[in-house]
Amino acid sequence: MAVTSRDLHNAGSLRRQVSHPMPVARPYRTASRPPYILTVALSLVALLLMTNSMIAWTQTKIDDFRYGRPRTMQLSGFVGHNEAAGVPTQFVAMNLNRRVVVFEIPGGDVAQTRTLTGPYLFGANENLTPVRLRLQNVNADQAADLVVSVKNEEIVYINEAGSFRLINPEERAAHEQARR
């Protein structure tokens, strides 16, 4: 058997072969993107929940520094109750286990302390709700009335005959009409 050699590159019978690049396999298909989108959405929801929890925790700590536990606020003012010595009446508002209580110390005389009982607060963590006080002339009688604010509600105590009483519906309607 004889072996012969030929030049393959110049041979007219051979066609030049063009190599086409092989497509690169993708690690994921475009149809599998929804799980990634769902993961990102759930991550954003988790981040939102953590942010809300941090904001609530921060607000509770700020209220702890400002009002203490139980939530307490003190106010001094001249309301015409035993203030002949020039000592203002002291008011102490507290949220005692969800019950709003206001102590009035007329003219600083602790022996004459009066208690104004407010509403009972319903709901989770209502024992941490601060109670705020302010003096305002509500019924235009030139005597400072006591306004107790809890959450988004106001309880008005009318200054009358040396003590405070709850506002009646007629006075409340007149007060609401005057505010508009």
C-alpha cells in the first residue's frame, strides 16, 4: 500500500467551511424572572415593616423621656382656685393603667387636692398613650378652662364656682360653632 500526500488547502474540491459560534447557554431563562421580582417585593415589604417598627419604638422612647412611665404631664396656671397667695394652681395629668386621671392642687395647697377622672382608654398599648393639658377660655366667661388631650380627642372641663366640671352638650355645640 502506497501512501500519497496531497495539498488539501488548494484542492478545488474542498469547500471552505465557515464556523458559526455556538450560542452561550444563559444561566436563567427570561421566563424565570418572576421569582426574582417576588423576592425583591417581599424584601421591600420586610424592610417597610422593620422601618415602621423602628419608628414606633423610637416614638415610644421619646415619650418615655418626655412623659415617663406612667405617662404624666404637669401644668401650672392661674385659674382662680385658692390662689390668693400668688401661687398658681398645679395640674398633674396621668395615664394610670389606661385610666386618665387629673389631679388639681389649688394654689399649691396639697391638702385641697381634687381629682378629675377621665376616660378609660381601650386598645393595645394604650397605657403608653400620653395625656396633654392646656388652659383655654372655652365658654368666654373670662375664666381659664382645662382641656385634656388624649390621642385625637379633647375633654373639656369648665371652670365654674371654684372647681371644674365636664362640658355639657350645649356648651360643646357653642364651642364647636365658635371654632368654625
